[in-house]
Amino acid sequence: MDSVQLIAHIEKSLDYSVFDVKWIPCSAKFIVIGARPKGTGILQVYELNRGELEKVKEVEKPKSFKCCSFGASRLRQTQLAVGDFVGKLAIYDVERLGEPVYQVEEAHAGIINALDAMGGISVNCGAPEIVTGGRDGSVKVWDPRQEGTPVAHVSAAGDSPAQKRDCWAVGFGNSYSSTERSIVAGYDNGDVKLIDLRIMKEQWTTNVKNGVCGVEFDRRDIKMNKLVVTTLEGGLH
């Protein structure tokens, strides 16, 4: 066999733009978030049922959803962190999707492009936290136990558009103890920056010569080992 073969198990057409999909931990269900053509946000919960997809929940919100993660949720809580197109960060309980259990109305000035979270189910790797990256060029780390204010904020020193690049991807890593944790951020101009949250210092930076679509460590809860960066035009680093 020369290449990996992927077989589609189930297919389903939807009438809206899908921006993110996440499995609900310890279940046969997953979350789909996106945007209706009229600009509203849609969140649906699907369950695998005898080879078919069964929609079990749906909620619509005034603004489109862009990104989500269960990483900061405890195992039995199933709380979903969501970023939207107007810069709002919210956490929803999947069992009660009506109102968020935590929210920051103006987490970013504009769309939250990317979001990652960790600390919910891992042991001895620090507090539950959420990292967000926005069109405003800033990267922010949030502790759901603190209302409204990020615990860390990384942005360009100047205010010019050339200095404030659009942040497209963020991720946690190096969280191998209760004190160590790093974040990596990727930008539209190809910049990749690694920041140590313990000392709030940039550890490493490079440019991959194309817009960064995704960043991910091989594992978040061990010492930094491998980092994967994906870019526009199918680039993989």
C-alpha cells in the first residue's frame, strides 16, 4: 500500500457553512458549529445511531460561530468553549445550550479565528485554560474561573496594520507540570511564534512563507517534542 486510504463511514449534507467539528468526550456524539446564510450562528449535536447520524440538539445564536474546543472541560461536564465572528468568547454546557455558563463579550476586536483549550481532564498539567487568536492580531489566554480579564495577552508592540498581523491558529503545549505551559501562534504572513507562559517570553520564532492554517504539538501534556504547522496551498512543516 503506497498511501493511506480513507473511507467515508457516514455522509450528511447541511444547509449552512461548517467551521468546526468536535467529538463530545466519552460519547458517540459530536458538535458541529457554523454560520447560516443570514449571518446567525448554528450549533448542532449529532449522535451515531446504527450507521446513521441522528440530530439530537440544535441552537441558533445571533452571531456566527467560528471555532470551539472541549479541552478545558471536566470529563463529566461537557462544556464547550466557542469563539464567534464578533469577538465573543463563551462556554456552553452541552446539556443546557440556552445560555452560556461563562462569556466575555469583547474578548477580541473582531472575529476569533482560532481557539484551543486544555487542563480539563489532564492530571498534573496546570489549570484549565483557553487560548484565543483573533483578527486584531492579539493572542489571549483565559482562565474560566476569572471573569472578563485574560491571564495573558500577547500582541504586536505597534498599532500599524503591518505590525498587527491576523492570527489564524493557536495551540497549547509543553504543559508537563502544574507550572510549565507554552502557546504557539500562527499568522497570515507565515510567522510562527512560541511563547513560554511561565516567564511570558518569546522562546522561538520562524516564518514558513505562507499563511498558517493550523498548529499542533504531538501531545500537549509532555515536554515539547514535535510541532506540526500547516499552511495555505497544502504546506506541511
